[in-house]
Amino acid sequence: MLASFSEFKFYQSFRIPVEEADDLRFLVQMAREKGGQEEYIDDAKLIDISLTGLGFATAERISVGREITISLQFKKHHMDLTGKVVRAFSQTLDDQKIIYGIEIEEEKGIAKFLEHYILGFSSERLKNCLIDSAIKERYTKATDGFEIFSLLLSLFKDITHFGDKEGFIESMLDEVIRILNAQRASLFLINPETNELEAVCALGIRKEQLKFDYRVGIAGSVFTTGVALNIDTIHDSTRFNEAFDMKFGFETKSIICHPIHNREDKIIGVIEVLNKRNEDRFSIEDEKTMKVLSLIFSSVFYNFTPMSDKSLIRRFSNPFDRKNALIGRVPHVASLRSTIVKLKDIEAPVLIFGERGVGKSLYSKILHVEGQRGLKGFEVINCADKDQDFVGRQLFGPDETECKLITCQGGTVQLHEIWALSPKHQKMLLETMKSRHIPETKFSLDVRIVATTTRDLGLLVSNGDFDNELYEYISKATVFMEPLRRRGDDIELLCDYFLKLECKKEGLLLKSFAPKLMEKLKKYDWPGNIKELKLCVERAVLYNPKSHVITDIEIEDSASPLVDLSEKKRMFGDLPFVSDHSIALKDRMSLVEREMIHAEIRRCNGNKSKAAKAMGISREALRKKLLMSTDILKSLNLSEDERLRFLKEDDEFANAA
């Protein structure tokens, strides 16, 4: 029994509900300022009354612990009482009126007053009150009347009384079982080193035996989602893990489970109570009580702040030390992180769209690892493989060892570059996902589909190159990942992350980039996105094994470039000045046009008129564009080699027809 439970006001008393027709006059007086004159509360309305207390509602705000004066009158019987406010609550969030629970000072006259009041009841009402009183439960429900606040006050005293935290928790769990009339109760906290929920206290079983992956069962679901659950195992068996029942020979029939938070409002564990006695499941009242009890346990562990380099859980691990991390501080990355929380546990397919190298595969893996399927396998099918027959076998079999939809049962399959699937396989995939059955096999589909694409599927659908129905099915949840050039503020953070990884991999002391080099990296367009940046950092470490600070070297050095020049050529072609940020954008556009016009003239075998017609402009417009770009080139500070090259091009195209 808890130390101060003698003060716990769980009376076996019956509170009489008051009706407006009773003509029971009720007045409340309260001094609005300390030592001031008492004034009446005009809108006070009596709700219920008993030998030990009463409840009334008012829009007036009254602090708990405040003493008030109460006047009661029924017919000729009058009574003045003094009481103390011991709890306050509202029925709904929008309710303007607060219901206050008053503990009445011991007064012998209250019994006589209530006797006269009850004698005024009709025979039907008296009969109903008698029935309610006769079948009253042994303990008044914790969420009714002023008893709930008394519970909180009592528990607060016990928290300060127990020097032994473990002793307090065990005593608390004893009372939880008593109050909820249950069989077992356990308290779990996360161990970030093992990524397991471990029992810190358990009744009915040794706590050392209770540890499991943080994503398993009802407790795992509450821990990962933060949503409290009240279930019975007959009607909601999908999330229930039978392993412990089988191991310990116990039959779980009903479960109520609530999350526990620390002072940073991070979920650090759960409290789980099993098997409501003589009932199929826990009641709504039990849910309310559990909410209060979870707050008490949260206050006990408010200083518990787990952190580990090994933790798979984002909120408990340092991003620089874990394998699957979304690095960045820009709003888009924050939005991606919040989207992970929303999408990680849903069963619907997810479509991830973005340029090559932005991190679509990483995002897919994070969705899998942090979701409820994280304990199962993760497979990738490259839909852009030239051998579409091989892709088909990976998707649909019939060889069970080759079909990843079978070998990855319970897990996640990433369809890389889904736009490249053949029309035949698109239709088969749609039918498989709809029917939840793998064609020509005995297996049902039990995988989550995450599709990634670098091409706009909506545009492909419009052009008739992708199945519209499949697109609608897989795009129920869609994520767009921005290219790195729109995340300039994250480049330095990403460089630090990749530098740490590469130096650790090569067994070198941590290096850093000189400020001038970092500025150059920030100005670069990164057509290959994060993948290209990672390769750049790896090359920088490789080229400078003895330097602690990598200095201002040319990132596009022709002999040993830090960046993959072919990436830019594939995106822009071999266009000069396209990434020279010292040249105004308008002038760069003119120089890009110049290269495109020259390429078209060459394609038309030097015929300028034909080239102009092919580009949809007049020959005069073509001439003016070339003259404008030539003037821009002359204004630039070019090397002798570059100047001679452009003069040679001008001579070549000046003689064209």
C-alpha cells in the first residue's frame, strides 16, 4: 500500500444527482482577493451532493485548494457549509464551464439535511436511487467526483516519500492493478543500445524475461506511434504478439497500454496492463484513469534521456553516427522527417519522386526500418534493368526463391525506377496489389510497396507511356524530394557528415574543408545531387590523406576533379559558362542559346535557314542571337585558348549558308 493512501478519498458513498425541479437552493461565496470581502458566484449550479462533498459548475475560474462558503436551502431546511476545492475539470475541450469538486468539512447536520431532501423524491426516483446505491461498486470510479484529484495529491506525496524509485514503481503498479481490477501490469523503458523495450518493473512475471524489439506487439505499436490502445485479443489480433503467451503459458484477453514521456516530450516507454477481471476489455473509465497514471509515471522518469550511437530510433540517436539518416536543416528536410512519422506504419503504397541522387532509396529504407515491418526483410527490384524477363521473375516468380514478393513476406519491396516497367508488367503489378495474391502461386501478397522514380509519372500517363490506373494506385501517398541545388544551406552539413564517415572508413583523423573550398562547393550546381556530393568528399579525402584541412583546390580540375564532370555533361551537355556564377543569368542563357544554335546548324549541315526553321525562329532572329552572344563573349575575361576557340567558331558559322 502506498504511504499516504490513508488520505486517499475513494469513499464507498453514493452521490445524489441534483435536478433543477428539486428547488434546492444553492449559493456559493468566495473572497476574490486574499482578505477581501466574500462575493456570490452568480452562475454556480449544483450538480451532485453526498455526505462528504459536492460538485458544482461555473464559468468562474477558481484555483484548487481555495476555501469557499456554501449555502444550501431545501424548503424550510437551511444549512451553511465550508468547503475546499480539491479538483477541477471540464467535460469537453470547448466547454466554457468548469466542474469543481468540493470536499466538505465534517458537519453532522448534512446527514439530516440530505434525509429531508431525499424524502421529497418521487417513488420512482427514490427506487432508482436505491438501486444505484445498492449495486454501487466497492470503489468509486477514479474519474468521478473529487476522488481523482485526491489520488494525484496522494501519489505526489508518495513520489517524494520514496527514496527508492523502484519501490515506488512497484507499489504504484500494485495500485494500478487494484484500481483497474486487472491481472498484470508492466512498465517498459527503451534501451537505445539494444533497440529493445525492457521491463523496469513487472507484476506476475520476472522483469528480466520481458524485453523485445521496440516495434513488436501492442507495446511496440504504442511506443512507435504514441497512440494509446485499449483492445481485446479476440477482435483485434493483428497487432497482438502471441510469443510471450506461448513462452510463459499465459492467456492475454485484454490489453490497455499508454505511452510514457520525458521532459523533452519524447516517448521513452509504455505502461501496459493486462486482463480486466470479469470483463472482455477495459472500459472508457479505465482509459481515463490510465491517462492520469501515465502522467504520474512520466513525472517519475522525466529526467530519463536515452542516447546511443547504435540506436535505430531517430529520437534517441545522433544522426552523424547512424547508417540511415536524413541530414539537413532546411524546411524541406524537416517536412520529410515529419512525413516519415505519418507514412512509416501505413500499408498503402508510397511513391517517391525526385532527381537521381537525391536520396529516394535512403528514404525508402528509413520508412521500412522505422515502421512496423522493420524487423522483416527489405528488397530492391531495379525496374530499369534491360532484362525485363528477369524483372518479371523477381516480381511474380514462379520460382519462389527468385520472387522477391515471396522471399520478402512481411517486409518492404522498393520498386526502383518504376517508370521503366513494361506495359505487361504494369498490368500484372496492379492486379497483384489489388487482389493481394501473387499470380500462379499459393502465396498472398504480404509486402509493402515503395516505388521510386526520376521521371514524372503524371506526364508519362498523359503521353500514354504509363498505366493510369497503376499510377493512381501507387500514388495514394506521394513524397517529393528536392534536388540539392535547392538546399544550399545543407551542403556544409552534408560535407561534414560525409567527411566523418569517409575518414572513419579510411582510419584517418577527421578532416575539414577550407572556407574558400566550401564556398566553391556551395556555388556548384550538383547535377548528381547528394550522390555526387558524397563522391566529391570521398575523392577529397583520397587526394589529401595527410592534410587535416583540405584547402582551396580546383573542384573541376581537368586532371583530378573532385566532382564528376560527366554528371553535368549528361544534364547540360558540354556547355561552357553554364555554372559560372560570376556571369549574369541573362548572359548565361544567351551563351547556352549560342551552343544550341551551333549544334542545330551542324545538324543541318551548315544551313542557317534550315536550322532557324527547325528551331521555330526566323533567320534574322538567329543572326541577332549569335551577334548578341558574341558581344557577351568579347566582354568576358577569357584565356587566349578560349578566345581563339570562339573566334574559330565564329569564322566557321559566318561562312555557313
